[in-house]
Amino acid sequence: MSTTQDTIEALAQREYKYGFVTDIEQEFAPPGLNEDIIRFISAKKGEPDWLLEWRLKAYRHWTELYEAKGEPQWAFLPYGYGPIDYQAISYYAAPKQRPESMDEVDPELLRTYEKLGIPLEEQKWLAGVAVDAVFDSVSVATTFKKELEKHGVIFCSFSEAVRSHPELVRKYLGSVVPHTDNFFAALNSAVFSDGSFVYVPKGVRCPMELSTYFRINAAQTGQFERTLIVADEGAYVSYMEGCTAPMRDENQLHAAVVELVALDDATIKYSTIQNWYPGDEKGEGGIYNFVTKRGKCQGHNSRISWTQVETGSAITWKYPSCILQGDNSMGEFYSVALTNLRQQADTGTKMIHIGKNTKSTIVTKGISAGQGHNSYRGMVKILKGAENARNFTQCDSLLIGDRCGAHTFPYIEVKNKTARMEHEASTSKIGEDQMFYCQQRGIGLEDAISLIVAGFCKEVFRELPMEFAVEAQKLLSVSLEGSVG
Amino acid sequence: MLEIKNLHASVEGKEILKGVNLKVGAGEVHSIMGPNGSGKSTLASVLAGRDGYEVTAGQVLYKGKDLLEMEPEERACEGVFMAFQYPVEIPGVGSVQFLTAALNAIRKHRGKEEYDALEALTLFREKLKILHMSDDLLGRSVNEGFSGGEKKKNEIFQMAVLEPSLAVLDETDSGLDIDALKVVADGVNALRGPKRAMLVITHYQRLLNYIVPDYVHVLVDGRIVKTGDKELALHLEEHGYTWAGERALADAAGSKA
């Protein structure tokens, strides 16, 4: 059977296919973090004073946290990491040429996105998906803007939203994730450079999928984007994000904040495929992904649904959460997290039930391969006034090989006796028997693993928009290559 | 079709097969019988290429090619099918998806065009009809929550779809009630053909009332000690395996003398 072993090893050597670097002229902020840098970023973007003040307030708070105890230490990251030298990072990197329209976008950038499978020319897209492309610190292009405007939907880069719709930004920025929320949210609030902004007006069902594609390119930089999505009364929007980065020996920091606000009867579906560079099998390089994502079901009958497929990053620290404030509101979290190589993921969700008859569903699938460690950390909190709250949680872990780990940290806090909670958990291994069964039917090793893993993740994949589901399944197969043996 | 020459194989360092010789021609059905621990399932596993079975000597030729050099999936693509004694469950993987993947892997290997979902489904329904099996298994995950009988029927169904040249049935009758046994046997009989060879491994003669083999071989302690026609199976039923073993010893002693 030594040939099987060889194939596996050959596959393991295969490279992360998004690891290329785009050679393009960029301008950078000098490395370092201080009030001048923040003023520099704010000035670069021509921001109003209130926003600069908000950033500075966040920065001062972050400095206090940094000096008091530094980064939060409670995540389960057995290999450790860092230290992160916040003064060595450049907080702003942007292509020099600033296009006014799509025709002026640097062809090198267009080629980059093309290579990533994200053509920015509208005619090349499947009808029905609008894209905002964020390259390092800035948004380089947004497609289908005019089409969306017809329906009153605002979809643009965060910087543009600050200029064109300051009243909306000012009203909602920090309303779900305040700058004091946590260490990384404070850092993001101080230095965020760009991201996407979405506003869907009353009663409008957004006519196409919205999507943002994040790309880290430059070395020694971090990416700190901020996304804000507001669905007004009765509105519906489905939003997807994807991310990749070049392969580098250094670790790069990604600290994003996403805020969602759903008013009465509104629905937001938010899907992520996270494929930042994971580092190599020795644990060198890779993105440190410290992200705060939270949605507020502010109105009654509102609904927020998070679906995530996390395959990249050296470290993933991420808990997309829902505050179920409106009566009858509903929060959902569907997650597939895969750790291969020496990746570490501590990810899960928080469901905070405040309103009456609120419902939450959590379905997570953790896949550990190689020497990866995968933790589910989730909190379900039923507050006193949340009559008849319901939660269903299901956490499943799949282990491939015997050098990886799966861990679960569920926290449940119930302050109302009418609550109904269900929690199911399972851990299983891909058996040699299952593999052999597939092979005996003619299915090769790689395809067999994909098939078995896809079966394991089925409940989550069916929550993804169609285009994404196919992509997610492919990505999972690629990320698992070389994981058996 | 299949030629096994002086095959020795060990599991975890313990020699199980101690020189098996066997020739199976196209269109023939051979039955391998033997007591528990005689090496029947080991033989099946070695033919299919399961990990953990070390071939220490001998050769297996399949259609003139060295079978032992091939990966398990390659063997399958070349037309070797094994009906498992204990088919595994693969949760969440739909039977249709699984079998389509298998079918297309094999078709691709043979340079044939792959089937689309509809073509595959049509084929599956056709085969189920021939086998008089219900198509409700198509809507379920592979073997998940199947009864023992359903699992074995599913193996026969997969065999019908994949149309192997050499089918190895590893104790397909174990754990079946008489009705399930008949369905399985009818399925196997329906798949008999001039181009297909079958190796039916069984502990009991019962199955051979329904699948009538051309040859019966008795495997005892890692060697084939006796070969005959279907009458041999009946004789075994009456006298037990010890008889065959002793006869073989006596024969061996006789030939030495």
C-alpha cells in the first residue's frame, strides 16, 4: 500500500492555490499605531470630524485594554501564537491608482480577481450577484450599483457610504458592536479602512445576491474592514463574503467587524466562505483571523441567519452572534469549520434571547485533520423577559487522522422558566472502513474524503446560496487534500 | 479471468493464507466454503486490496494483469466488485450521489462518457426493477439506518449497477432471513452471465441451494483442501468441515506413502 502513502504525501505538498501576489503600485501608511496614523487614515478617506473622533475614542480604549491585559486569552489555542507586534503592522495599504469607474480599474487588479474566480466585469457574472471587491485597505470596485439603485438598495464601499449616506452610517455604526466591545473590535474601530455598506429600504426584497470579496495582498499589513448591513422594515437581503490572501512566512492580522441590523419583519442572510492563507504544515505563516460579527434582530419578526464555511487562517477566533431583541425574532447559525495542517479555530456563536417567543438554531460541523485543533464555543442566554424562548443546538465533530483535536465549550444561561433548550453533540472519525468502501466502488481517495465530508456538512451546505454551496464543497475538498494517512 | 497462484497473506504478522491456488474462468461461479477462521474473508480482502493485509508470497492475475499491484479503486474500475460482509454506513451521503460517483469514476476510467444525474437515476430504477427491489433506498443515505437485509440487498443492487467482470461476495448470506436470502440469491442469479465470474464466499451450504455454483472449494487453515461440484457442498453439510480437513490430510499422507 506504499503507493497510497506516496499519493497522500504528494497531495499534501500541493500548494494553497490563492497564494500568489499581485504586483501593483501601492501606497502605505508607515508601520505603527498611534493617533497620527489614525488621523492619516481618516484624512486619506476625507472623513468628517465625528468619525475621526469616534476612531480616536476607540483607539484610546484599545490602548487601555492593551496596557491592562492585552489580547483576550480565553480561546483554546493549544499551539499558542504571536506575539503580535502592533507597531510593526502597516494599517493602510491601497493601490495608487484610484479609479473613478470600472473602466479605469487597473487591469492587473481585474486579472487578480479573475484568477480568484471573481470576474469584476458585470457581463461575466452570473446574473443576480453584485460584488464589492476589497483589496487590502480599500474597495476597488462595486458591480451592479446602478441596477440596485433602481430598487433603492444602497450597496457600496464603507468609505463611500460615509460620504454619501453619513446619516445612516452615523445612526448604525457601533450600534451592534460598540467600540468598547472587545480588544479586536476596539482596534478595528480605530483603524478600519474599508468594507461594504448595505442598506435595503422598507419593504424591498433585494433583487440580487450581494457579495464582498476580500483580498489581502501587501506584506506587513493588516486588514481591518468594517461591514454594516441594515435591512429596514420588511426588507430582505442575502449577502455573501469570500476572502483569500497570498502565502507568506509572516503572520498577518485580520480584525474585521460586521454589524447587522434587522428592523421589523426584516431578514438578513449572511454567508461567509473564509479561505485566508492557513500557513504551512509546520504552522508557519498564515492569517490571524480575529473577527467580531454580530447581528441585532431589533424589530419583531425579524430574522438573522449566519452561515459560515471556515477553511483558512492559521487562527480563527470568531463568534457570529444574534441579539434577539424583537418579539418573535429568530437567529440562526450554521457553521462548517475545518482545521488541517496546524490550524487552530475557536469559533461558535452567541444567541442572546431578549424578546418573547424568540427562537435560535445552532448547527455546527467541526472537521479536524492533520494537526488541526477545532473548538466550538457557544453561548445561549435566555434573559428574564424572554417568554417561550427556544433554542436548538447541534454540534458535530469529525476527526480525520489521530494527530488532531476537537473540543466543545457550550455555555447555557437561562433566566426564564418557560425556555426550551435542546443540545445535541457528536464526535466521529472518518473510518478506514468508509474510505475502503468508497474505493472498492471505484471512488479515489480524495473524492471519497470529499464525499464523506460533504455528507457530514450537508445540513450547513443547504443553507448556502447555490453558487456558494458548490464553491464551498470544492473548497473543502481542496483544503482536505493530503489529510489522510 | 482470475488466477491465484500460491497466495500467502498475513494479518498483523500472522499468516492466514498459506498457499491458495485457484483459477476462475469467465462465466463461472465458484463457491468458497470453510469454517470460521479458515481465511475466506482474508482472501476476499486481499483480492479487493484492503489495507492491513500483507501478501508475503504468490501472485494474482486478473485478466492477465497483476491485480496486487493495483490500488483498490483501480481494481474496482477494472471490474472487480466486492459485496461486503459488513457494508458501512456513510451518514449524509445520498445513495444516488454515492452510486453516481462510483459509476462515473468507473466510466471515466474506461474512457466512457459520464452519466448526468438523470441518466444515472434512470439506470438505477431500471436495475432495481430487474432485481424486484423497492426504490426507497435511493432516497436514503448510504446504508444509514438500513437493516441487515437491506444492507445486503443494497450490495447486490450496487453490483447490478456497476456491472463488474469479477464479483466477490463475502458471506453475503450471513444474517439474512430466508426471504431476504431469496431476494439476494435471485439478484445474483439475474447477474450471472457468460462474461462475468463470481466468487461466492459462504460458511453455509444454505445459500448454494439458491445460487448453484459450478465449482465448490473448501478452504481450511489457509489452503484449499478440496474442490468439487455442488455435491461437495451437500456432503459438507452432512459431514462438517473436519471431514474435508481430515480427508485432505489423509490424501496428503497417502500421496507421501
